[in-house]
Amino acid sequence: MFFLKYLLLSVSIVMFAVASATVVYDLWLEAIYRRALAAGAQPSEPEPIRWRTGVALALLAWLPLLIALSIAIVPSGRAGVRISQLSGTLPGTLYPGSHLIVPLIDHVDTFDMRDELFTTGVSRDARGKSVGEPLNVQAKEGLTVGLAITVRYQLDPHRLDYIQSRLPQPVSTEIVPPVVASAWRELSPNYTVREIFSTQREQVRRQADAIITRKLAADGIIVKEVMLRDIQLPPEYAKGLERLLLKEQEDDQLTIQTDIQQKNVRIAELQAEAEKVREIKQAEGAAQSQVIAAKGQADAMQYTLPLKQKQIEQSRLEAEARKEATIQNADAEAQAKVIDAKAELQRRDLLSQAEANRIRLTAVADTERMKTEGAVLKNNPLLINKIIAERLSDKIQLMIVPSDGKYFFANDVFRGFASGAAPQQQPAGGDENGMQSLKASH
């Protein structure tokens, strides 16, 4: 359709050109003829001017021109509305494609239906240069805050007739910027700088989004998103807020560490509970195993109980037999002990009598021996010296006694021994004390 429209336009232009060229050529020939006549020459008379042919071609050229003008082409990504010279803007939207209109009376205004962006704040253009200024608003404290805002919007295709007939054009510069600035400047005084910057930033953005969407929707503009990209704070306030945020970050870090510790404690508690549950399950399993084993033993006891009863009866009989045997053995042992006691008593009586006889006989023998020894000593007094010497021979080798013999118990003995056995001998040197020495030999 696009090719047909411009083909018809080309045909119409060519026909207008041919009609004009025909008339101009004929006029040029007429002018040459008149100039020749004025010079006195006799030129051949030219053909009459072809006015009818030129007019016919011009009128005929209007046909493809009107056909071409009746074709309206709406490009992709755009939409249009018909504007009549008679009745103004006509209702309805012309979407991308070809549409028929009344030539020379209607024409089509098109609008871009793709998403458009309204941006405030520092941004970059295609050449990398910084463009735009931040939207300055005042916070609750009276401080000026610069906002970098981006509003993504689109024209409502169903209300293009209203937009074209009621709103100043273009909408992107005449309607959107003042509405956005008005919404933010209406909302910002309700919040402090800190709330706008950090604590309630998302809430402020949502409220601004709602206000802008409501206001622009009344004018046939669909707001898809309102973005708060950046906030430029006053320099002094920014420094103080930065220090405050650093402290808050430290507090958040401590809070996170505390949460981690609490989670570790919770994990330890859960592990302990899991271990407890596992032990309980193991205990229950062991108890069930014991119950099953007990049931098995009970089932086995149904068969072993008669055998056990027989064994118990046999053990009872054996115990009674052992008891009777023990009683009999005790009686026999008691009788044996009585007999042993009687025999021991008799043995002791016999031993006592024998000991008495022995003592009596020993006394008689000692008496007779003493009598005999007395008689022998009486007849042989030197035996006493011999006995004493034998008794003392392993204890002493030499005995020294006083020469006068005073206070010596064996004086008489030694005297008898010296007089009867050998003459007395004096010591080799003179003894000043007058001591005598006697050498006893066995």
C-alpha cells in the first residue's frame, strides 16, 4: 500500500509536469514566432497553444493524486487520529497499517505509542555528555534535596482523540514534567531528609508513583513505573548522615552477628533435640526388641514350662533326698563324735595315769641317783672340781682368785684340788698383790 500511494503520487506529479510542459512549450513557440514577425521575417505559423490538452492532463493528474491522498499509512509503533476540516478530531484510533480517509478534508496526526522516559537528574546522552538537572524539592526540615527521577509512561491508545484535541502538544514536554514535579513537591514536605534518603525511601516512591499515575491517567497517559534513582543531599547534612549511617551499619553488623550466634545456639538446641529423639527412638527400638524377645520367650515357655515343672519336681525330690541323707549323716557324725569324745577321755585318763607313774618313777630314780651321787662325791670330793671345770670350760680359759681366798665361794674346792693334784706354783714375777693363778684345763 505504501508503494501504491507513492506510485500514484509520482504519476500525478508526472502528469502535472507534462501538462505544464506542453503549455509552456507552446507558449515558447508562440513567443519565438512573434519575435520573428517583429523582426520582419516571414516564419511559418506555429501550432495553436494546446490549452485543452494541458487542462485535460492537469485534471486527469488529480485522480491519482486524490487516490494517493485518500490513503493514510500509520507506521509501526505509532497510532493516529483523523482530523476533519469540517468536524474536527474524529473519535477512534488508527493503528499501524493503511487506512482510507477523505482526501483534502481529513488528515491523520500520529503519536508515538512506544514507552517514553521522563528523566531528571544527571544522566548521559548518546555522546556521553552529562545532561539534565535534578528535581529540587524541600523536605520537612526546609532543606533542599535534589532528586534524580525517571518516569516510564505511554500514551493511552484509546484516548488519542482526547489527547490531540484537549492537551497541549507535545505531551512529553508540556504535561508530564510539571505533573511529576508537582507530585514530588507536594509529597516531599511530609517527610524528613533522612526518611526520604533511607528509612522510608520506598514508601515515598510508592506514594509518588500513585499520585503521578492518578494525575496522568486523567489525561490519557499510562504510567508504568516511577523510579527514584538518586538523591542529592545538602553537603553538610550528607556528611552528618554518612557518619550516622556508618554507625547504623555497625549496629546492623552487631545485630547480624547476634542473630548468627542465636541461630548457632538454635542449631545446637535442634541438634541436641535430634540426638535426644534419636536416643528415644533407639530406646524404643531396644524396648520393642526386648518385648519381641520376651514374647518369643513366653511362646517358648509354653513348651518348656512342663519340662521346667518336671525339673522342679525332680529338684524337690533330690533336695528331700539330700535332706534325709544330711540328717542321717548328721546323726552318724554326732554318734561318731560321741564315740571319739569317749575314746579321747579314756586316752587322756590313760595318759594321766602314765604321766603320774612316770613322774613317780622319775622321782624315785632321781632320789636314788642323788643318793648314789652323794655317796660318790663323799667318797671322791674332786669330782666337784671336775664337774665345775667341765661346766665352765666353754665359758672361761683363765681364772684369777685372791691369794688369801677371802670371799670366794670355791676357795675350799681349789684348795682341795691344789693339795691333792699338784704343788702350788708361784708366778714368774713377783705379784705385788699376792695373786695366785690357776689354769683350768678340761
